[in-house]
Amino acid sequence: MTQEMPEPRGLIAWFVRNSVAANLLMVGMLVGGLIVMSRTKAEVLPQIDPRVISVTVDYPGATPKEVEDAITRRAEDAVMGLTGIERVTSVAAESKGLITIDVSDFADVQSVKEDVHSALDQLVDFPPTDAHEPRVTVTEPVSSVMRLVIAGTVGEKALKQAAENLRRDLLARDGISMVTLQGERDYEIAVQVSEKDLRAYDLRIEQVAAAVRAASVSLSLGTVRTSGGDVLLRTDNEARDAAALAEIVVISDRNGQRVRLGEISTITDGFVETPLINTYNGEPAVFLKIDRADDEDAFEVREAVQAFLETYRPPAGVDVTGISDTTEIIGDRINLLTRNAIMGLALVFVFLALTLDLRLAFWASVGIPSAFIGGFLLFGQFTTINMTSLLGLIVVLGIVVDDAIVVGENIHEQQARRGAGALSAIAGARGVFVPVFVGVTTTMVAFATLLMSSGVIGQILRPVPIVVLSVLFLSLIEAFLILPNHLAHGGDWSTGAMRRLRNRVQKGIDWISDGVFVPLARLSVQFPAVVIASALALLIATVGLVSGGHIRFIFFPVVEGDEITVALEMPAGTPFEQTEGAMQQVITALQTGVGGQEAGLYRSLSVTIGGRLSSGLRDSGTELRSEVAVATLELAPAGQRDLTSAEIERRWRAAAGPIPGVKALTFESSGLAAGADVSFNLSHPDDDVLLDAVARLTAEVATVAGVDEIQSTAQPGKRQIEFALTPAGAAAGLTVDDLSRSIRRSYFGEEVQRFQRDGEEVEVFIRFPEAERRSLADLARLRIPLPDGSEVPLSTVASIKETRSFVTIDRVDGQRVISLSADVDEAITTPGAVTALIEGRFLTPVLRDYPGLSVSLEGQARDQADEMAALIQNFVIAMLAIYALIACVLRSYVQPIIIMAIIPFGLIGAILGHMLLGFDLSFPSLFGLVALSGVIINDSIVLIDYVNEREKDGSNRLDVIVEAVRRRFRPIFITTMTTFIGLVPMIAETSIQAQFLIPMAVSLAFGILFGSILILLLVPACLAFGAGQRQVGPTRD
């Protein structure tokens, strides 16, 4: 009596027999993914949490040295010992101090902020009397959506008022929550009293100030609790405009004679004195910067703004224009991915149809969009649609189909042996479950370790592993629960001419297998030492191409930008008119070097003279400095111009040439600008020694080819007049404080009032007219009041000495530092090469000649070094986890070593691919290599798993190895070619915005081509090495 075989059980078997469940699962993945996709927020780059606390203290009129002594140094000492603080840096500038606190990775930022508040509150006499209260803020991540330009020739006040009204209207709309006004000056009421008028009425500035304070009052006086209820008492006599101030009585006598403020002064209700020019395509302008909050979508914010502008009617003479729309960048990247994914999918389907049955080709290809769209169900919960998440989709594009092909090919083989039906489908899926599962899982482990990076770059790139893990997980579900069900039913779809063409292709694959690789595999197992040694020699030679500089490594490739920014800085104290003239030369160079707007290369030119926008030193986003100017060129979309942003920048820079008197002129066109390419901090207890060391190192760095825009914070600041009380002044009863305040009142002015008007703070200052503050001779004749009421010239009670201060005084962890930075022309060399050259050739003798000097790597080079160190650590962890996983599955300590030893050889194809196509190795290339390692492991396990299964039958080991090459050649060949073909559209992409993505595709595509050859030759050699037997029998058919 024959015993019936029990029916296979398990999840795979249940789904093979349940078509409804398999189809519903696939539809659920697609529909659910599409729903989540429609709700996923979009942005250019993922939001970054810098984990930074800023302490800002305004100290109007103070020099950088005063700010350092009174603010930054004291604040540093107060906070440096707090728990959770990793680094404290400070910048003392004119009228402002900024302390930046880097919070440790695992500390709570809000708790540290509260500790900083408490530490500052405990300081005595902090801040100084004339300084504003400290503002302690946590730097919040924001994502820019667009900017609005409010332009017209209606006057500065009318422009600002129109922009403020528009800002309030936008914030009142649903879906818009972050709008910042930029490019404006603060309101100020200036009361200018000449020294002549003061003498005529026997007055001093402090007396005028006291009169204004006494007359302009808004004060709560208490409460009267009557039987009918409480009644509030208050006086509201605050003067809030020039007319009200002019009526304030300064002097009155018993005879009724009164002298009003308007009679002895000129009152101007306008803006702060520091000049500022903003233009948009030549017209005066201010700007509104529109950002999105965490829970907002960039496209929805843009649509809300556009919907409002459709019905908005600006004031007469004012135009409103939208610029710098980041959603265009997102849309371009999405279109790029979609276009290349569709082309890649079409090519993969055609190839699969030529090598497999049309039914298998169709369902394997359907698995790609199923895994992609279904992946949104997972990664859509943790990240947004942005440039790096799209990067992750491109990474996984080349490997997501591999597991489906291996499973489908094995099912097809089982059906050829046992006939169509559920049993063949179950056996085929189960037969390769272990190698496919382990191969995909090891790839997921390799990418999962990238989640442990915590720096800025790690946060930017974190969406990549999240996307890859999600899509690969869904691809496993599709390959083992959905695909077997679809292949279990029905016969071959390839008929007639299609079948004949497929058979011809199959004969070609068989010829490559039996005529090329099987004989080579036979040689490999006969002479394994020769094969291994040859592969090692090729690997060493290829790596030598990189170490020898024949193939360069740059941390991040140039990302095509949509703007070019030119920052011009004159020596500190340069008159505004000279800065304006220098910037006009830059604007003229744009016309001569690039052309006008009619050339179609750019859309608009925004210029700011006398300051810069979006500075972290001001809440309003406008930093006023007479020696600074910035020009921003908004380029046409990359697809609409034939020049890259880098080429436009080069032409503009060349046309500008050297501009006399300019301290620094920097051009930036990269879409991911991250500061200077090379940066060092130097510190020494002796300032003179420090300055000498910086000057020497600066001169040596300037000799390096390809290095330009060298800048140092050791720049002399404005001319500075220092006063010291003379013995005569002391004898007259003056104190240093009396002297300082008298001079400050006259030249900086005395703040007498501050109030809110139309939602903005307005300050009222009393000072000398500008004409009396322009001459050093006038300064010497300034009258200083004595305690007895008389006045004497300044020169009789104070000594005067002219010096220079620094523009800024920088400190890091309590030590005074000077920063040295430079940019690198990557057409000549790389930032890494320059940094290594400086450290190896220049710093060693400098450190030897200046004992006590310390030098630290800073800026993006420091961040990159930290990221690379973390990446190496994470890679080691990944390799240990992968080894343990493979060892447990294969039940071998040695075979995982063989498999993992093949991974470095994938570098050969990747490096040669970069050299062949003319690309530099870069950080995205490393992502391609991580994906490549998973594919190599997958294919190696497929090969070794077959060897292990056959050896259980007692077959000759070397014969089994060669037989494994023949039997596994087809799935390895097909997965290799589908990966390569799927990435061909991306590699062949000519659009400008795709260039930074191509190196990653090159690493994976060319790495898998060469890696597959090595798998079929080097793995057999490693398996045969030490086996003892060198005779190989004929391969069985």
C-alpha cells in the first residue's frame, strides 16, 4: 500500500493555494502605498535637528573687545560645566555677542536650555547696563518653500508697510504658518539735538532725555475695588510719533515760558541710521521668506500662497513676485526618478521576456512597483519625500527585482521537472528561501547600521536606509507570498515567435555558461591559488588608482544649484558708498560674462548692499553691516538651460576679476553648500604668536594649486578711538563711567523710549546730528559736563589714542581661536587632498616653530571626518552581524568568510566604472557599494547553498563546485543583467540635476557586472582551496 505524501504546510503554501489572499495582499500594498504617498510631506532635504542652543546678547555701540569681556567670556564660563554640553563656541562682534552651545547626542535639549537659563541668571551684573537681555533659543529646523519679492519705487516705508500687511494676511491663511520679513531696516525715531542748541538753552543731552522720559509715560497705577466692581487706574501719555514727541516740554519757568522738544531738535520718524539697499532686478525691494512647519507639506504651502496671491491686490506702485520656489526642485527630482524608473522597468521587462517565460517576466516585473509603492506604507511613516529619500529609491531600484527572479526561476525549473501546479510553486519558493532571505536580510543589515549616524550628514542621509529597508522588506513579501501564487496557475505565455526568440536567447546564455564560465570554473578549482592571487593583485592595483590620485575621492559631488550667491566683504569700517561701488562692478561683470536675462540662463537678480539676509545673528533675518553686500542670481530650471550652475559661476567669476579694496569675494553655486571646503582653528595663549602663526600658515596655503578664497578671522576691524581719563579729569571729579557715558550719549545716542507700534518695536534715540558726528576734530571739541555743572572740552579731561579692533573675536571651549578657511577648485584638486597636504606638509613645521600652538580641523572637513569614522565603525558592526547571520544559516564558520571576502572585490568594477565614465568617487558611491555588497552576498549564497546540498549526497566536492556554477549561472546572470539594465537609464541620464546621483548607480551597476564574474570564478577557487583534490570530472548535464 502506497503512503500519500502529506500536503506542504506553512505560510508560503497557504498563500500559493489562496489566490484571493495573495491578490488582496498585492492590492493592499498598492492601494495603501498610494494613500500614504498622497499624504507624505514633500521637501527638498530632510529637516535636520542641529541640537544647538544659541545665546544672543545685543550690546549696542560696544566694540568686539567689550563684548568679549562683558558678555561672551562670562557666558562661556557660566555654561561650560553643565551636563549635556559637548562644545561651546562664541563670537564677539560689534554690538552683539553670540554663544553657540552644541548639545550631546543623548542629552535632552530643552533640559539643557533650562540649565543654561539658570546659569546665566546666577551671573552678577549680567548683562551690562546698556545691553539687552539675553535671548536663549533652541535652533529649530525649518524647510524653505519659497520667497516673495515686494518691489516698487514707492519708498522704503511704504514697501515695508506693504510687506508687513502681506505677511499678516498670509499668516491668517490656513496652511501657512511661517513667514519672515527680510531686507528691511528697523524703525527708529531719531531726536537730533545740536551742541549749539544745547548751549543756547544751557542744556545737556541727559537732561533732554530725562524730560522725554518724564513726559512720555504709559503706566498702570493700580486698582480701585469699588462696590460696583474693580476699576483699573492708568496713565497713557506715551508719545508714539514725531508730532507727539515734538510737543514734549523740555524747559518751563515760572513765567510760563516753555521750550518744546521740536523747537530745539530735528525729529525723524524713520529707520535706523545704518544704510541698506535691497533691489530685485534693479528695483527697490524687500522679501518675505516662507517656510514650512514640521506638519506641513511644501506643495500645499506653495498652493496656499499662490491661491492667496490670485486674489491679492497690492498697493499702487508695488509688485509681488514669487522666487526661489523649492517645490520646483522637488518636482524635478520626482520626475527624474519616475522617468528613469519607468524606463528601467521597461528594459528589465524586455530582458526578462527574452530570457524567461513571458508570464514569469510579467509577474516579476509587477513586483517592482508593488514593492516600491507598498514601501510607502512603511517609510512614509518615518520620512518625507525629499532628495535623499528619492536617492534611496534609486539605490533599491537595481536590487529589488533580484529576489523575485531567483524565486521565479526556481519555480519555473520545478515546473519543468514536476509539471505546473501548486506543489511545484511551493517547492520552488521553499528551495531558495534560505539563500534569498539571507541575501536580502544581509543587505538590510548593512543599510540598517547607517541609521546609527547622528551628525548633520547622517541626518541628511538617514532616509536612504529607511527607504531601502522598507522596500526590501516588501519585496520579500512579494517574492514569497504573492509571486508563487501567480506562477502556480496557468501555462507558458510565450508562444510562437516570442518562444522562438526566447529559445535563441537561452541558447546564447547556455553557450556563455557551458562554453566560457564552466571551463573557467574548472580551471579555478584546479588552480585556486593562481586565481586568488590574480584577483588580489587586480584589487591592489585598482585601489592603487585611488590612492595614487588617478581616481579622486570627494566627500559629496557637486549638486546642481538653482541659485548662485556672490558674497562681497570690504575691510571693516569701509564706507557704504565704497561697498556699493564694488558690488556694482560685480553686477556689471554678470552682464559681460553671462549676459542679460534675455540669454535665458537666469530669472532674476536680487542684491543686498549694506548687510545680508537670513543671518542667524538677527531674528528678523537681516544683518546690517556697511562693508557687506550679497547678490543672488536665481537660475532658470536646470532642464531649460544648457550651462551648469558651476559653469555660469565660473564665467561670472572670471568676468569680475580682482576688485580693488575687496577683502573677500566668494561665489557659491552648489545646491548643497556647507561652508568652506577647508577650515582650521588655531589657538595660542599669546595673541601676537597666534597672529604670526596664522599669517605664516595663510601664506603657505596660498601656494597650493586650486586653493582660493582664503579667509581668516584675524582681520583688523574698524579704526577705534580709545579714551583714558587724565589726571586733570580725575581732579575735576570725573569718573571713567561719567566720561564714557557722556561720549556715548553724544555719538551713539541715548535710548529714551521703546514701544510697540503696528506689531513692531520702535526705539527712540536722542543724539547729535549726523553732521556733528563725522569729524574727529568735532570729537576733540566735544563738551564734557563736570560735577559742578560746568563743561570742558574732551581733550582737556581725556587722552585719545587710535587703535584697531578685530572684526570678531572667536572662542572655542574657553580658548581664543582664529579660523583659517579656504575653498577648493575641484577641477584641479579635492578638499580631502588639500586638507591632507596642509596637515602633512605645513602644520608639522608650524607646530614645531610655535610651541604651545594648537590646531584643530573644523567646518565641513571636521564633520566629514566624524562621519567617515562613524561610517567605518558602523561598517564593522554590519560585517559582524552579517557574518553571524550567514554562519548560523550555513552552519559553517568558514563559508561566511569566503562569501564576505568577495565583497571588497566588487570595488574593482565600481572603481573602473567611475574611471571609464569620468566620475569621481564620492559619498553616494559608497551607498552603491553597500547595495552591491548585498547583491554579492545574495549570489554567493545561492552558489554555496547548492554546493552544500549536493555534498550531502556524497558527490565529489570539486565536481559539485563546477556543477554549481553551471546550475546557478542562469539566475546569477539574469539578476546581474536586470540590475545593470535597470540602472542604465540613470547612468545615461544627461540632465544636469541627475549628475550627483549617477556615481551611486555606477558603483552598483559596474560593481555587480564585475562582481558576478568574480562570484563565478573566485568563489569556486576559494571553496576548492585546500580541498586536496585537483582532478575534476566532466560536468553532468
